[in-house]
Amino acid sequence: MRAVAIMMVVSMHCGILDIHGGVDVSFVLSGFLIGGQLLAEIDKTGKVSLTKFWARRFRRLTPPMALVIVGTAVMAWVYGSPLRFRTYMEDGLSASLSFLNWRLVENGTDYFANDGSQTPYQHFWSLGIEEQFYLAAPILLVVLVWISRKIFRNRALVALFLMAVIAGSFYLGWSKTPENQPLAYFSTHTRIWEITCGVLLALAATQVSRMNTGLAAVITWLGLGTVLVTAMLITSETPLPGYAVAGPVIGTVMVIAGGCANPRFGVERLLDNPVLDFIGNASYGWYLTHWPLLVLWPSITDRDFTFEERMRVVVLSFLAAVLLHYTVERTFKKNVSLLARPWKGVFTGGFTTAGTAGAMVLATIVPLNLATSPSSSTVAVGYTSAASVEDSVRRTQLSAAVQSALPSTPKNSAERGCIDNFDVTKFVLRDGCVIGDPKGSKTLVLMGDSHAWQWSDTYHEIGEELGVKVVTLSKGGCSPQMYRIVNPQVNREYTECDSWRESAFAELKKIHPDVLVIADRARREANRSGAEASFKVFKETGAKLVYMTDTPEPGQNIPDCLATHIDDITPCNRKQWQALEYTEFRAMEREVAEKYGADIIDTTPAFCTADVCPAVIGDQVVYFDNSHITSSYSKTLKPFLEPALKEILDKA
């Protein structure tokens, strides 16, 4: 089953098969194996030798983990984006100390994000939970067994406690998934029920081993089928962990429970073979190696990440895992000195952990592998005319001005206006939302999602110059048009957007603007009925309507790309047909806007030629991430926007 679990994990991560639940299978297996070892020792001696237990864990887990953490740091420094290196090393430090899962919770990490935000250490979240379990389990089980024997003269209290942990942890994971998916996904208390299922099964191993072998055989096959079928029913849009992970967990429990009876024709007939045994032996190393290679591979090869490239990652990471198993895992596992003197094993694990953590701390202060030029004293020029976009397409190297600005580019976002976060359910007009000239005789409202907010610094400057009060109404990921949106952060319908939009519409009617500018990200969820419903509301405000077409989608993190392609930035540019995605939805929204009398401001000429949308225009980086334009570039578009807005305001 270790082999099944790791193949599920690697297949899902590498995009070979859309099959989830491998980590959940592994959690149950770990709980059963470790719980069984601890309970057996308690039965034999009445206690647990913490030194021996932790020495075994350190001896097996720590050396390979330390080698991969440090090796990943070296690869990240050589091949990864210099702009992300220090964040990577902070993650590496958390991974080495086994609390990366809590760092991911704090950062609100989206496990299924496909936007280049993943770090090469992200997979250590599950190892962190297991390590935390290994620290607490032996002490807790000894105490519980002792109390249970004193009160019940058996293990009833232990069983009740484990069942309570399973029920409480499962409930927390299920209930927290809709409201805080990162907490539900990564935290120890919402995942520990899966490991505890294995411990409870280990506690009941003697009883389940007595079941009828024919029934046991059927249960094992049904269990394996449950694991595979439920794992394939889970998709990237399934709210996880929620209740969906219960399928792989229950299936694994069934396989192990039936296997305890040692049935002649059970699933062991399929799983017990040299190939799966070999994969299972290398499973820990494969888990460690596949994810860093997967994240860094596009930077290492500088090629499109095709299916063939993903298969190369699968094969190379497995070969690395086999090498790691035979040269590191087996060496420490069979070390006679460490076996004879458990305290040496604990010391070795502690020393290795401290050394790895120290290496990560030192790595956070080393100079970045980024060849930047001295800061330029001149103001960087961006858009001046269509010719400046044409000229930028032909550029292959970064200027000194761009190189000096590159480290600060990821923070070069809009500073003016207001934008509400994901969890905000109601728009509240506040001082920060009013920009431009607060005492202006006319009022312009800029409404939309983050693709509207990204323009707010430009609108502030235009408002100041034209004497116009500008109010921003924006919420991240929330279209002002009435679409059903699924938020990837929680893998569910974005109900917070619906309630926020309704309150924003009510506020819009109170503001009674002279001009209403609508801007939002092009979405595949868009539909004509939703667009028309919103534009009907916009029309009822009596404002002059303006629809700004969406900016291009570069499809990759532009600062990262530029930092790793200083001498040839052409891979960071994008073909126009790729950058202007969802063309049919863009066209539909524009048609609806025109139907309701809106003026159209087509932003495309400020970003693209007929063929290419460059990542750098003039001496300005166009995007600060994989989607949003930089504040500094947007400000250079003031001459592009101001004449059109002035003409519209004059008519309002």
C-alpha cells in the first residue's frame, strides 16, 4: 500500500493521472504501523522507550530529508527565480523543523494553485504532521493505556479517546473547509483523524485478525476499490479535505483490516510482488524528491512543461529516490552503532536537524543570484505610443533601469484606492476608497475586481489633474457582473462575492456617480444573462457608462521569468492570441456593454502589438505577478487614458 500511495501522489502532482488521496492513504498506514509498534512495546514492557522510538524515527527519516532540503536549496539558487529564493529558504527552514504545514496555513496557501506560487518545499506539510504525531504519540499512548488499565482493566478508554479524536478532527476538517480551506487542508488538528484511524485499527488488530478469511478477502478487495474509485472521483474543484478524503481513508482501513486476517485470496495477491515492494521501499525518497524537481524543472530545462517533461520528472525523481534509499536510508537504518546506542540516534537526528535548519538560516542572507545593475537616477519611461510597444517586442536584454528595479517589482502594485479581500462579504465606503480630487465637482466610480483595482493609481492621478472625485469599489476575484464564480482558494462557490456585489450595487446608487467605469478579469464563467443583469443595474444609476477591456494574461510570473532570463527576455513575452484568453467571453461582455450605451476603452494597444504582448515596455516591467499590471507601468498610461476619460466626463 505504500507503493500504491506514492504512485497516487506522484501521478497526481505530475499530471499523469487525476487521482487524489495518496497522502491520506499514507497517513492511515503510518498510524497503523507506528501505533502497532508502540502498543506492542507497551504490552511487552508496560512503557515506551522514548529514546529508542525517536532514535528509530530520526535514523530513518532525518538524513534523507536533510539531504533533499539542502540539495533543493542549491538547485533553487542555481536554477530558480532569485526573487523567490529567500522565501524558499524560509520554507526550507520550516520544513527542517517540521512545522511547514503551519507556515502554509499562515500564508493562506492554495494547494491546487497553478500560478507558479508553489515552493519546492510545499510537500513537506504532510511530513510535518507525521513528525508532530511521532513526538506526541508515544507519551500520550503510554498515559492513556495506564489510565485505561487502572479504570477499566482493559483498553476501552484508549479506544474511546481515539474515536473521539477521529470524530472531532474529522468534524473540524469538514466544517473549516468552506470558510478557511488552507487551515482545513494543512493543519494538524484537521488531519490527525486520518493517522488516528490507523492507530485505532492497530489497537483492534487482534480482534479483526479473527474474522472469517473469506470475508476478509472480500473486504480487502472492496477496500482497494474504494481507495481507487473515490480517489479518482476527487477533482481539483472538490472542496478538500472536507468529507471527500474519507473515501481513501476508509478504503485503506478496509485493506489493512482484512489483511490482518491473512486471507488466502485477499488483495495481498496483487500487492505483494517484487515490483511494488521495490517501489514501496523507495517511497519515502520518491515523495521527497519528486516535488522539488517538479517545481524547478521548467527553470532547469527552460522548456515548455509538456507531458513528456512531466514523465521525465517522474523517472528522474524515482531514480534519485532509489539512490537515496540505498545510499542514505539503508546506511543509517543498519548502522550498528546507532542501533546499539539509541541516544546516538537521537543525537544524530538532532544534530542533522539543527545543521539543516542552520544551513537554511544562512541561505536567507547569502547574496541573491541576480545580476542587477546599479540603480538608475532617471525616471524609467514606459508607454509613450504604439511605437513603444512595437520597439519593446524586439528587445532581448533588460536595460540597467529594469534590472535595478527588478527586486522590488513583485511589490509594485497599486497603492491608491481600496480592495476588499476574499472573506469580506459587504462593501463599506471608507476614506481609502476615495481618491483623485475628493472635492471634485464630478464623481467617477471605478468598479470591479483586482483587474479594476490595478488601475487605481492611474485614476488617482487623472482625477487629481481633472478635478474629479474617484471612488473605487473592488473586491479580489469578484466580477461586478452576476456570474456564478468558484473561488480556487476554497474550491467552492464564491458566495462572499455575491453578497459583496449586492451591497456594492446599493452603495453605487447612493453615490450617484457621473461616470461609472467597469473593469474586470476575463472569465470562463461569464455568461450573457449575468452581464446584462449587471449592466441593467449600472444603467439605472444614470451614470455615463465606460467599459475597459481586460488586460492581457501573461501566463507566468513575469518578475520571476525576467530574473532568470536577463540576457534573453523573449521567453517572457506572450503571443497575443494566448494572452487575450477567453476571447469569446471578452467579446460577449463588450457587446453587452455597447448594448447598454457604454463607451469602450480598448486597453490592448497599450500592451500588445498585433502578434506579441511584451513583458517589458520601454523601461517598465508590465506585470508584478502572473496577471496584474505594475503601478509604475499603469501610471505611464495616463496619456493613453486621460483624453478618452476627459471627453467622457465632459459629456457626463
